[in-house]
Amino acid sequence: MAEVALNHDAAVAAGPPKLRRRSALRALLAQPKVVFAGGFIVLLILLALFAPVIAPHDPLDQDLLSGTLPPAGFAGAQPGYWLGTDDLGRDVLSRLIYGTRVALTVAFVAAFAAALLGTVLGLFAGFYGGAVDAIVSRLVEIWMAFPPVLLSILIVAIMGSGVRSVIVAIAIIDWTRFARVVRAETMAQAKADYVVAARVLGFGRLAILFREILPNVAPVLLALVTLEMGIAVIVEAILSFVGLSVSSDTPTWGGMIAQGRQIIYQAWWVFAAPLAALFATVLAFNQLGDGLRRALDPVMQR
Amino acid sequence: MLASSLIKRAVMAAVTLFGVAVIVFLLLRVAPGDPIAMMIGPGASAEDIASLRAHYGLDQPFLTQFVIWLAGILHGDLGTSISLHRNVVELLRERLPATLELAIVACAVAVILGGSVAILGTWLRGRGEGAIDAANGIMLAVPDFVWALAFVLVLGVFWQAFPLSGRIDPSIDPHFTTGFYLFESIFTGRFDLTRDILAHMAMPALALALPLAAIIIRILKDALSEAMLQDYVLLARVKGMSELRLIAGEALRNAVGPTLALTGVQFTFLIGGTVIVERIFAYPGIGSMAIDAVINRDLPLIQGLVLVFGALFILINLAIDVAVAALNPRLRHG
């Protein structure tokens, strides 16, 4: 949603990419947003990778005798259950930690898939113009007339629930975000001196597109992919919430929220914990994307 | 000049809507899962299923089904809902007013909230800007789905400030003649009902409004600071106009057009957001009906709903284009 105001300036950010690489890294580390939000995401990745080691309990282990225990610090809490338990006696913290696995898998794979689809279409539309551009632009317009949540539910309902369907749905819906921005970027870059020079030197069109223009669109793309990861985490949560994502024995944040909604008066923490995780994660991806954009965009640095 | 470009846009809008119709139709026809079998359950005989398929026209070839559906749309007929056994147009007519009211209230909240924070931020000029930007950063990142759930917990369960679900207290029998409960209660002077309806709307409307307010704050604040550097503002300042009047009067008038042009698409996102937000609050609009329609494989209802959403999106985009053109003095006199 934030790309509305984002990416126009980067068109000016031309210049050969290799010279800027070292200063780009330094600029990245100088951005507190990149350091903090990036650090949080690295932490989430570690939690997902080492979930069996880190989680204090088996996320599926039911113990009806210790059902709806409150989080540590509240009256009636039991040691070892830091965030309490749900109505089936399952440890909320362990389920939260295991929930990072689905959330991050969807975030990375779906954002990459949407970016790939949208970037290829955007590059061709922006570079070749004419009929190619007309078709891609019309497709984007039609796509944007669908309510995204409804379309994602529809696609998952058609393909059958599961992580794969969720990823496909996100890629099919959100490629337009990339296509729009990359198209505009490519149009601006195609007029730049270095492209004209490459053309005069006799480089082929595809070589110019992928070796000259793509690297210069890359910084903008990187920021967009990061923002898209946050969006993907939300879409997965929405689909789990509606009951269409993965099967109910895999812990997901959206599934936990839906379950917590049923018992919100008896055990609000089952609802609150995954909601807080969702809030922090989408905020982190967003801040990281914003930080990346600032760091990699020479115009904004000034 | 302006008229011809508007006609061109209207034609493009019709083409887009046709594209939406084609795609939703194709999507639903490749879908596995027989809606008829889902409807009558496992005990049905093959003849029963066949006769129902024929009743809903599902035994016809793809193209024939599509032509029949298109011809129906042109006559204002969207078929019969498979899961609710009712005319789709009738169902939409019943549910659409609730969604429209919610969206209009949410837009109003977003514009008032976003506008006043942007004006305040410009007026403070630097002081407190850090706090506004930090809050705005959170508002820009967090989507309506998460806000809605946070409100359920904090405002609904902890504080019990607002009712958690529905559109109006079920113990009230309001006898409304239109579907626009809020507007009707205001125009007929039944303000106790207005209060109840607004209380039910508060959380979903705020959840939908926050992302739009965030983008308005960011873009309007930039547009206002730029407008404040223009000569006509300097002239007004020399004449002794107060700072707040400079911003809210002179600068605002020139910042609204560009802001609308850049925030336009966000208004359609708000409409799309009603699907999940209505679901969370069991608000009886077309959004919550849409999720049930998909889960029940109710093909005629899904088709009708997607078409209505598509038409709404396209109409909003057209309206914003017209408004931006009307607000741009160069186009107005050109």
C-alpha cells in the first residue's frame, strides 16, 4: 500500500550499478530501520528454523488438565507456560514459534513468485511498449477491479486448501504491484543515456533489458519484495482465519486467532499472542522495506 | 477535450468490467467441486443431481452458460443463489446498502482524521513531526484485518465500549423501509437508532479507515508543505492572514487535487477490505456474504458479487478521475 508515493524518484537513481555496491552496503547499515527491523526478521527466521529446539513444548501436545492457563504473571499461571495454554491445553508460546514456519515460508516464496511474475511482465511492458504494454496494462486494470481478499479465497477454494494454494493465490493476485512499478521504472530507465549508449554499441534488446535495465530497477524491486512479504504474511493469516490455509493440525497465527476468537472471553491470550506476532511482523517487513528504499535510493539520501 | 477523454475512460471501464466477468466465469468453471452435490448432500440419486444441474443451467456447455449469464445481466437478472435459493439481485439489493453505508462512514472518518492530522502537522512545522511520522509509519504498515482484530480485543472485549457484531441491536425492531439504516434513521429523526447503528459501525469503520487515513496524512502533508512555499501563500501571509487559515484555506485548496490523484486507488482498497472486516464483525453486508458464497461454491452468487465489487471499484476510479480533473484549474479552463 505504501508504494504509492515510493518509487518515483528512483528513476533518477541511474548510473552504473557496480560503482555503488560498496557504498550501498554502508548506507544499509546506517539505516536504523534496516538494522532493527532486519534483526527482528532474522530472529523470526531462526525461530522457524530451530522451532523444535526452542519451543518449550510440543505445539500439538494436548493436556486437558492444564487447559486455558493464563500467561506468566497472571493469577493461576503455571511455570513453563510463558504465554499460557489454549482450551485444549496446548502451549501458546510453542504454537506461536511453530507458526513462524508457515508465515515465513509463505512470506518468502509468495513474495518472490509475485515479484518474478510482475517484474517480467513489467519489464516487457515498459521496454517494448505498444501492444505488449497495452495488454499488460489492461490486465493490471482488470486485476485491480477484483477485491483481493475475495479473489484469494476464491483461488484457494478452487485449488484446495494448503500452503501451496496460498502461495499461488498471492502470486496470482499481487503480481500487479510489481508490474505497475517496474513498468514505470523501465520506461524511465529506457530513456537514460546508458541505455541509449548500449543501443548505439549494438547490444541486443534482451541483453539491454536484463543486463542494463534490470540491475538499475533492482533497488526499488528489493524494497517492494520486502513490503510484499509483509502483505503475504497477512494474506496467509486471513486465509487461515477463514479456515482455508493449512490443515488445522499445523499451527498458524491466523488459525490461532480464529480459535482464540471462539474462546476470547475465557482465554484472551490465545487471541492476543498471535495477533501481536502478526502486528510486529508486518510492521518489521514494512519498516525494513522503507529502510531499504531510503538506503538504496541516492536521491533520498541527500 | 475533457468530455472526450471522459468518454474514452468510460469505454475502458466497460471493457475492464467485461474482463472481470470473463475471468470470474472462467475461474469458477475450472473449479473442482460440484455445487449441486454440495447442496443436496450425499444421499441424492444421480437423477436428482442431473435435474438440478439442468435447473441451474449447469448442464450446458461453457460458452452457452456464459452467453445466457451475460444476456441475463443485461436484463438485470443474475440468476438464483444455489445455497440461499433466492434471486441474486434481490440478495444484493438487501445487502449492498449495509456495505455502502459502512464504506461511506469509513471514508468520512479517514478523510477527517487524515486531513486534520496533515493540517496539524503542517501547522506545527517540525515540532512534533517525529511523533506524527512514527504513528503514521505504523498506520501505513498495519492493514485493516489486524486493526479490526485488535479492536475486537481492546475495544470490544476489554473495554466493552462497542458491540462486537451485527449492524443493529437485535432486540430493536426498527421497521426501516430502505436498506440504508443509518441514513434513514437520521432523516426520520430517530436518533436513538442512529446511536446504536453508529456504535455497531464504530470498530469496522475505524479499522477500514486507518490505512486510508495514513496515506492521506503522508501525501497531504507533503502537498501542503509544498503549497506553503508558493507565491500566493506568501502574498496572503504578507496581507496578515493567520497561519492556520493559510494552511486550511489557501494551501489546502491547492493540495486537495494532487492528494486525491495519489490516494484514489486506496479508496478502492477500502471497499475490498470490507470482505474480511465485515466477516470479523458479522456485519451483514455483501463482504461477509461473499466469503460464505465461496465456501458454499454458490456460483451465481459469487459471480454476482464479484461483478458488483468490480463495478464499484471501476465507478470509484472514474469518479476520482473526474474529481481530479475538476479540481485542476488548468484542465477546468482549458
